[in-house]
Amino acid sequence: MLVFFSSQINALKHLKIRDRQAVIAISLSMLSPVNKVLLRIIKLLLLSPLFLIFAVFEGWLLIPFLLLGGLCYPLLTTPIEINFAKKHLCEALTQYTKGA
């Protein structure tokens, strides 16, 4: 199942949003280099059409697409990062609770 928000993960529901983000960041840092590269390639493939739009339009016509890009970036990339972070979520949660 695709998770769109960190609040949908049962193990992180008891945490505040900043704490959930920290646990996900720790979990992403535990990824293997191959998974890190794969994550970045997937994010690049999702954002490439948006970058192509930026190259086509000029001047004032570009502003709505820049706003759209700024809003779409976290909406497109966060679910992918969360799903990659699920692999090491338990380890990251224990590491975060020991550090806090």
C-alpha cells in the first residue's frame, strides 16, 4: 500500500510531525547506496516533465508553472521517500528514541 503521509504509518502515529520527519530522515540515511541511487532516479523521472515545462515557457508565463512545481515537488517525492524509508523504520525509531 502506498503511504502518502507519515501520519498513516502506525509505528509513527504517536510522534509529532517533526519527530516523524526526523525518524524518516534517519531511516533514509540507513538505505544502501543502491537504494539511495534508485530513489534519486525515481524522483528525477517524476520531476523531469516539470523541468521540461520550465525550459519551454519564458517570462511571465513561467510563474504559474514555477508555483505548480513548488507545490508538486513535496507531493510527488514525499510518498516515495516514505515507502523507501519503511525498510529501516523500526531501527530508525529505536535509534531516535535512544538519542532523544
